[in-house]
Amino acid sequence: ALDPLSTSVLMGSAAVAWQLLSSQSWLKCSLLECCNMKDTLNFSVIKTDLDRKVFGQHLAIQIVLRALSTNMRSKRPRKPLVMSFHGWTGTGKSFVSSIIAENLYRLSIPRRKFVHHFSTVLHFPHLSHIHLYKEQLQNWIRGNVSACPRSLFIFAEMDQMPHGLIDSIMPFLGYHEEIDGVYYGKAIFIFLNNAGGDKITEIALDYWRSLKRREDIPVKKLQSLLSEEIFRNRNSGFFHSQLIQKNLIDYFIPFLPLEYKHVRQCVREELRVQGHPEDEDLIAEIALAMTDYPSEERLYSSKGCKTVASRV
């Protein structure tokens, strides 16, 4: 007969084994790797993250939260969520995508497995290999969505994407129940573009010169202009893209140019992150030096907050 201690050990071992073998157990998801178990986001947490960490992007935050809410709260979305971020460098496009990833997968192990980053320069460097890249990209997306329907794909440097390459993923972005037994409706695709940034800045500057608030810029006007701009722009990875022609991109999200006050916020936050005391003179000096466009008014930072960390 087993003594009480042995019995307890066996029962405990059995419980641990059951937790590890169960495909969606909390223990397996904590210790190993697990697709988004709850299939939801804590919207109050991600809103707080965006409001606290991202400066000067009220339009982008508003659209991103609405887009995520619509997709995540549907039990079976009819198509994947596809968002295209546009704006000058340093305005927060990559930062917002990383905040989405961190909130979608709070633990680092599943985040590394189910969040996929593509760098055009790193992954698609040779124009002559475009047919190979198309096949590899399709296989990668198909395989990873099969493993985890709530996969997140982030494409950086879309401006340098070879023309036609991104169209290879078109079948996965449409309104399909399933494709070859794989359901794509819960996947999320984010494209990061500098293309369209000049147009966004032009509109923001016109509002400022007309003594209007940037907060009053109509979102629909910007989104419509962005889709037209990148479709016709030869320096865009979406030049004459089928994704735009077939309306497969759900949201064109503008990231506005950053003003002096926004750069100040970036500098202040960077000082905090690096453990330095807040030095108002230093904050003002750095922000003023970075606010350089247009040359007459010096209203915006042409690099956004991108070089703040190296200046602190």
C-alpha cells in the first residue's frame, strides 16, 4: 500500500502531467508555449499603454483601438485584421505595433513564437529572388496560422518592398471561410510605411497655418488620401497593389508629425527610462534642436523621436 506522502506525490505529478498535456492549460502556457488562450485583449490595459507611452498620435490610437476591438470581440471574424501604418520616421509606428504584440502575448516565449516580424532589407533583399520570396512568404503564413490562428504579422520597411511581393499574401487577407482547411480570420497583419508621411505632414501643416487644431483633422479624409498616395507611389511596396484595388486593407492609419511639445515628452520619458533626473533645460535643448521642419517655422521634428535616446 502507498503511504500518504507517496500518494500525494503521485497525485501531484498526475495533476502537473494533465496540465502540461492539456492543449490550453495555464501551466503549459506559462512554462512552454501557447497560442492566445483567452483570445482577447484587456482593452483598458492596452489603451493605458498607448495613452501613456505614445505621444502626439491621438488619431492612430483611436483607430487602432477601434480596429482591435472589432476584430477581437467577434467570435469568428470574416477576414483577418489588416492595418497599414503611415508617417514619418520616429512617429511611433513600430512602437505601437510592439505595444499591440506585448498586449496580445504578455509572456515573452509565446510572443517570440506567434508574433512574426519581417524586415524588407533583411528578409527580401534581392529583387531577382522575388518568386522564391513569394513562395516562402505564403508557406510561412500558412504554416504559422495553422499552428496559431491568432498570429500577428508585422511587415517593416514597406517602402523598400519589391513591387508585387506583398500581393502574394492576397488570398489570406480576403473574405474566406477557410483556405485548404486553414481559417485566417483571427490573424492580424500590420504594415509599416514611411510612404504617405509627406502628405500627412502637408495636411497637418495646412491646419496649423489656418489656426486649426490637429485634433480636428478628419480621419476619413486622411485615410482616403493615404490609400491613393501609396497606390500611385513608385517608392511604395503597395504601388499598384491588388491589396488596395480589392480593398483588403481595413485601416490606413496616419501617424502625425511630432511637434516640439511631443518631442519634449519623448525626452522626458527617455530620461525616466534611463534613470536620469528630469532636467528641464536639457529637455528643452534637445527638443528644440530636433524641431527642424519646415525650415522657417521649425514646427515638426523630421526624425520624430527616433534619435532621442542617443541624445539623452
